Amino acid sequence: MNMRVNIFLIALVLAFVGCKKDNYPLGEIDETVDYFSKKQVKPKSQWNELDYLCDSIQKAYGVEIIYEYTPRIIEGTTFFMPPQYDKALPYTRVMLDKMWLKPIKELYPKFFKEQTPIEFILAGGFVHFNDPTTTAGAAGAGMNGQYYRLGMGGVNNFSLNKNWLWDHIVTLYHEHAHQIDHKYGRSERFDRVSQGRYYGIPGYAYVTTQEARADGFWTGYGGYAPEEDFATTVEYMLRLPKAAHKAEIEKSKSAALETKYKMLHQRYLDMGVDLHELQVVLDSVARKVNY
């Protein structure tokens, strides 16, 4: 199997995520090996505050945070870059430790134990196509195509602004849903609900949110393909409070939207987490921005 293709499936466009220029040289790249399997071990005498934080997170949660690496090619002319240190440190402390790992370990131990990846990669900007030094063609994306490794772009945009924190954490769970999809599959039942009605490219870009929900998708991008339908269905159970979420389903008058919601709500319950309860937890944590 082509290892480069297997490493990351790029979630192409989260339309509402901004793109920023990454000021990093591309550097030397070896495309023949797993990007992070031969990481050099930094001597403890050279550790900085982030290294000590990453070490404590690995001991507490079993997740290795990777933030230092040569800028990488994912496939062909697709690039991603390491984060700036001054952004990676607070991002790791707030987003990964306090907002992501701590709540699920404490409140949803089964889900934490069985579904938490053992590696998390920080990307400074997003994923760049053709030219890594420009904003042209850049996309907001996570890295999610392996059973044990997850990652997020946009770390250089880190902010304690509640709206930024909220958008990023629900996007993180969107990306994690892709990982769940890869591990277990969506199921034939899920794919059949909207079979033959996906928009594809470029169709999804011309669909309004209202039209998409009437068609059985949470967003136009969610209607792009089954894998994004799966991830956005999970995302919107966290993005919207339970009452608002159910009101949107009723407003859409879409049996498909309701069916897929019920399927994934139950699926996550079986994995040990009620996504509506998690939504309340994440909202509460995101409001405590003065860490």
C-alpha cells in the first residue's frame, strides 16, 4: 500500500476557517518514510517549557504531542508546516490539555481509553497546495487518516477568544470523527441514507445551509461526500445545543437528517459518550478562557 497516501486523508475545505501565510522554508524532505516515525530525541538538557508540558501530557494521557519537524509534503505538492513556538505552547496547554484531553478522561473514561489517538501533530498554518509560501489555494484542514495519529492545522492562529476556542474544539472533534470513520467505517446503513444525493465538487460550494439541511446535510460541505457527511453530523451535535440542534432538524423537514443524527448519536453512546452532554461540557470549558 502507498504509505504516503495512507498517512493523511485531507479534509479539504472548512469554508469558515481563515488561511494565513506560513513563513517557513520548505527544507529537505524524504518522502519514502513515515513522516514522524524516526523523530530525533531531544536531549533533556535542551528541553524548553513546551517539551516539559508535552512530557507531562504523555504521562497523564498517553498522547505524544509532536510540534517539531521539517516542513512536510503529504502528497505531490501538498504541504504543511510546524507551528510557531509562542503559539504552540498556549495551544497545547489550553486546547489539548484543558479542553480536549482532561474532560474526556475524567467524564468519559471508556471513550477516552478506546478512542484517543496516541499521537497528535500540531501544524502551524493549514494545508497548502502548490506553493507553501503563499495563501493561494490554502485550506483549513486537519490530519486524520491513521488509527493512532491525529492532528490539526491553524495552531499559529491560536487565541483565547471564546469564539476561536469553540470553533477549533468542535473542528477537532470533526477531524476525530474522520479517524473513527477510518477505524470502524461509517456502515452501509449510514451511506445508504443519502445515496445518490451527494453534491460532489464543485456542487457543494453553491448550496446554502438551508438548502443543504432540507437535502439531509448539515452544511453544503457536509453534502460533498459521505465521509464529510459523517464528520459534520458529529460536529453539529457539538456545535449546537441539544434544543437548537433538534429545532434545526424539525425546521429542515428532512427525514435523512434526522435518521443520520439518530444513528451517530447512538453510535457515540455505544462508544461511551453522549455528544449532547459533551457539547455542554465543552461550552463550559471554552467560557473559562483566562487560563
